[in-house]
Amino acid sequence: MEKFHSFDEIKRSLENKETDCKAIVHYYLKNIQTKAHLNAFVEVYEQSALEQAEKVDQKIKAGTAGKLAGMVIGIKDVLCYADHEVNASSKILEGFQSQFTATAVQKLIDEDAIIIGRLNCDEFGMGSSNENTVHGKVLNALDEGRVPGGSSGGSAVAVQANLCTTSLGTDTGGSVRQPAAFTGLVGIKPTYSRVSRFGLIAYASSFDTIGVFSTNVKDNALVLEVIAGQDDNDSTVSRKAVPHYSEQLQLDRPVKVAYLKETIESEALQPAIKEHTLDILDKLKEEGHQVEEVDFPLLEYVLPTYYILTTAEASSNLSRFDGVKYGYRTPNAHNLESMYKLTRSEGFGEEVKRRIMLGTFVLSASYYDAYFTKAQKVRRLIKEFTEDLLNKFDYIVLPTTPSTAFKFGEHSDDPVAMYLEDLYTVQASVSGVPAISIPNGKDENGLPIGLQVITNSFKEAELYAFADYLMKIKK
């Protein structure tokens, strides 16, 4: 079987009876086995995927199949799937089996997508390289000595290496967009509240979003239109109607585009990324669109604001993992207090412990107002500034990352250097607006460069249309 480049190709093959879902699953299972050294999958659901494929084949014959029939999807190891293990790539949840299915995953299954396995990630979504995981690092298929990005590195590599059609990741501060940039994929962070978080193991609840990886914009749009929308199990999810994103990919008017002066002029920006970003902006001008440079004076405050608030939320969210009811429990305890202390110190990785301690510090009585309260106020300013820009312009365009994929171990001993990898992605996360990363050429080492586009809340249809347009004019 030849490689499928899009879900449209899969659908045509099924319609022409050139293949069936079971054969497609076997094809991906073979690829997963061949490329097992990339370590993208934590667990492959071979039996349940083949059983599901058989059911979908029967539905196709009966003419009752859903819109995702034939699509094979991997899910990040922070999304619950009933009767399957999930452990957020952490020892603290060792052996934990979910009793229910995340709403986003259930919506995929309801439309006859086939879930093929759970994917490696940074522990609890905390990391930018997929090195912070109890399951071992994920390798970038383009250069196995380099990181795939994080935290959804396994989700990115699974699509990059043709181990599934699309995948779900999560994006708290760039964890879909950054790995998409590092692996040459399309990756979206929807508007906060666009997709239900029910069944997502929380890191930072006011930032966490479920996003999608794909090789093209249309497949991405199709998956999002399925998983988005209201859910009675999540009180924070929006009840706004979900457009048919995949059917609205035409850009039929000139648009106003802003680019942030501070991002382009940053010393941290790799020259090749700057060059490719400016090239696409010049191309937009040639095509008759209005492109303007704007100042974003709050850029230096975005990253500290993000890390103060997310570590505080992580400190609160992760307090439930203590070895009492489920997951890992230390065998070395001699009383109740030591059981709590040793379970958490042995069960959590170094990066997670660092963020829990930082979060506990900023929430402490002596520092709450100095850090947490102040960061909430700055978040409001960043959100208002971003929304004000997006009321004047249709889109903000900027690099997805300051560098292309870096080598393993390059930032491991310097947390601040690792945190700076999120420099360009956290603005959309702090503001709660949607953002997408698309491929934008390669650097001198042949490594993919990502271009990020941000637009206003709940304008994913317009975001996809512009992203698809950019993919076409780049060629």
C-alpha cells in the first residue's frame, strides 16, 4: 500500500474499493513496528483498532459510516480512553486505567475514526522537547539526533513518520504549535473553550486546549469541526455553533495582516527563520494584502506571566496525585507522612517537581499578591492588547519558534533556555485566542521552519482559510 498524503486520498481508495479500513490499520501498524525506535507510541491498541476497523467497514458497506470513517488517529497520553491505560508519561500514574473516555476522543469515535494508540509526551505536558518523560525521549524522524518539540512530541512524530493519519495533542503554551514547527506539520491551538477538556488530565486549567496535528490544513479542519462544541461534562466549554471548517477554506478577499516588530528583531531569532518569515510577508504584499509592522511592548512580560500562572495552576491540579487512591505508591514508606512525601518525590520527574515548587511559592501567603495577583493583571493587559490588535487587523503573523529543532541535551541543564523556546507561542495561550503553525520552508540544515498565524476568538474558520492560502502561495 502506498503512502496516503491526505484523508481525501483514503476516502477515494475506500470509495473505489481499492482498500478497506482493516487494511489501512494493518498498514499503519506495520509502519509503527518498523519505526518503533522513534518511540512515538507509548501503547499501540492493535486489537481494539482492528476491531473498530471491522465495524467501520461494515458501516461503509451499509452506507451509515461517519465523516471520519477510515481516518486512523493517535491520542496524546494525557487523554482518557475508557478501559485503556493513561499516565501522562509520569511514574505517578503508573498502571492507571481510565474508567471513561475524553469527550474529544468520544466525538472522534462517534464519527468512526479509529484510535490506534496513545502517544508519548513530556510529563503532564510540561516541556518543550519531549525529553521529560518516563517512557524515554521521542526522536525527530527528520534528524534522530534532534528533539521533535514538546510537550506533544509523540503526537507530532506519529503524523510526521506516517504512523497515523492525524493525531490529537494538547497545547498549554505552545505544545502543539512548537512540535508542529519542528516536524514540518500543521498544528492548531483552538480558542480556549472551543473544545471540551473533559477527560484531559489537567496541567493548567485556564490554559489547556486540545489541538490537532496533520499534514495539511483540510484534514486538520475536519478533525477540529468534529471535536469542537458544547459538552455537558465541561462547564467551561463554549456553546457557540461549530462551523464546517473543512468546507470554508477559500480566502476570497484582501486581508489586513500585522507582524510584531519585537518578534522579528529579537536576538533569539534564528536568521533563517527571520528570512523565511519576511519572505512570506513580502509575498502577501505582492498578492495585494495590507501588511503592517506593529509594536508589542508587552512581549517581555508574556513568558513570565505564563510561567507564574501555569505553575500555580499545576501546583493545585497535581496535588491530587498522592499515592492514596490510584497510581504509584512508594514501597519505602514507614508512616503516612513519609508515604505522601516519598510517593510524590519518587513519582514526579524533575521538571514537574520544579514547576510544582514554583507554583506553590507564587501561591504562598507572603508572595501571592506580589506574583500571582500581579500576573493575573498582566494577563488581562496582554489579552486586551492582543484583542485590540485583532480588531484592527485580521491576523497577526509571527514565527512559531525562535529556532528550528535543537539537539537532544542542548537545553536540558538550563530550564530558562528551554522556557525561551515558548517565547512566540505563549501570547496566544495567555490571550486565549486561536493560533496555527504551518510549514514555512527549511533552514540551512534542512530542518523545518514554522510560521504562526493568530486571529480573534472563535475565528478558526477564517484562520484555516488563511493558513490554507499561505500554504498555496508559498509553493
